[in-house]
Amino acid sequence: MEVPVLETERLILRGHGPGDLAACAAMWADPIVVRHIGGRPFTREEVWSRLLRYAGHWEWLGYGYWAIEDRATGEFVGELGFADFHRDMTPSVEGIPEAGWVLAAKFHGRGYATEALQTVHTWGEANLVSTRTACIIDPANAASIRVANKCGYIENGLASYRGEPALLYFRSNQAA
């Protein structure tokens, strides 16, 4: 499946490609970026596997992650989208598209995550079969909690993922 290109005033959301490996690897290796996403930097090999997993989501499920580019500069900003990672967590969100987002540290605090997430939700309302989406957030990640709230997510309590607490949020897909 070809990944749809979505555009906002400041961003272009497009499918990942092999040429994104260097920028993605730099982002995922940054301790600032990963402090609330597992807490350890990812290797280049792990990031390559992540990119292949994104492509597989689009092929198998008809949804996935987009690479985010700055419209003015073409610079890699980060990535976001929907996935079903089959996480071993309680309660389970398996089968519910899980929204996720991550931006390179230099783009934090500019409203890009909210802008991009609102855009993928508009796409999701027209294209996802599910009646809702979920997201899990580290309780210490105040910035992502704000993004989730701005995008219509409602906290559903604590979940446990890899032995750590995570906030579980759901959002109704209005068009499903």
C-alpha cells in the first residue's frame, strides 16, 4: 500500500524510505528524545527494524507511521501515526490503532506534534475501521500528555507495560 501524503501549513507527512535511516537513527539515539520512551537510546540496527515495521503496518493493516518533514526546509522533524504493536501490556490495546509520535529534540515545543497528530486523526476518521484509537504515555511525559489532551484523548487510567506504569488514553473515532 502506498502511504498517503498529508500536508499541514508547516509540515509534510509522508511514508518513510531507506533514505530516512540516518535522520531517524540520530533522533532515536538522542537521550532527550527517548527519556520517556523506554529511557535508552536505540541503535542504528534497531531503528532500521523500526522502519521496516512501519512499512509492514501499511502493507498488512492499511495504516501506519508517517515521516514528518518541515515544509519550508525539508528537514526531518520526526514521525507519528497509528500502529498495532501487539504489546504485552495490561490492559491490552491489541486490535485498537495506537497513536504514537516522536520528534527530534530541536523541534520540541513548537506545536508540530499537535499539528501533525490532528492531521493524521482527520485521515484516520475517514480511513480507519476502528471506532477508537489509543495511546500510552509515560506518566512523567507532560508534553505528550498535553498533545494527547489537545487531540481529544481521554485518560482511562494506568496500564502496565514492561513492568512500568503507563497512562492509557482513548479517543473516539467520530467517523467510524
